[in-house]
Amino acid sequence: MLGMFHLFVVNLIAFHPFYISMTELNYDQKQKTLEVSVRVFTDDLEKAVRKDCGCKAVIMSPADKQQSGKHLSAYISKHLQLIVDGKPTAMRFVGYQQEEGSTWSFFEVAGLDGVKKIGMVNNLLYDENSQQVNMLRIQGYGKERSDKLEYPATNYSYSF
């Protein structure tokens, strides 16, 4: 009987995929930078980027990684906005890499001295799936906080 239950659970997971992203924010007080890393399942991300740019962007195996990076950066920047100490803050795209079916995108914000509060609007992949969950992890000043935004929630704020 346990074998049948296990098979049922495996089949259930196969037919009901997870829709999750992970956004990590790390404030480096010495460097005065906010490092931003975003991890999303590559197939979901590629679909969203293509829809956003109206193009045939390829993230999984791009012929032109620089062009794919531009499309990827534009999509993420549109759907993940940061507010640092009450001021909208632009992220600089650093690059991306693939890892085990997902894509890590890297951004940074320089010149931030003494950050007290980080806010964000995060609706990554909400336009693709109403079951989307955007996980968050914020680090700085030796503190760490993990949380999540579940569709349709988009706003988050953390004070150090």
C-alpha cells in the first residue's frame, strides 16, 4: 500500500509543477553595494521573456548570449523594482548563468551607504501563472530574513 501512495505522490508532482522564483538581496556594508540574485526555472522564464519582448529570445541555448541577457534584464527589471530608503533604485545587470534547469540573473546597486530599509515590488512570472510564489531572502548587517510573496501579493518591505 505504501508503494501505491508513493507512486500517487510522484505522479501528482509530475502533473502539478511548482511555480517558484528565488530573489536574494545581500547588502554589503563595506562595499556599499546591494547584490541582487534572481533564480527562476529557465523554461518559465524563457516563455515570459518571449512574451514580454515579442521576440524569439532563447535563454537555454542562446546563439547570442549578450542579446538574450538584454531581454532577460529588461524583463526582470520591469517585474522586480527596488526601493531603498524610500527611493526607487535602478539595478545594473551583471550577467546570468544556468544551473540545473534554472537561470540565475545577477544585478547590483552601488553607492548605497547605510541602508536602513529595502522595499520591493516583485511580480515575476505573475503574468504567466496565478500559482506563482516568489521567495525572498534579504541579508545585511549580520541579519537575515526569508519570506515569500504569493500571487497576487507584490509588495514587500524589510527594515534592518
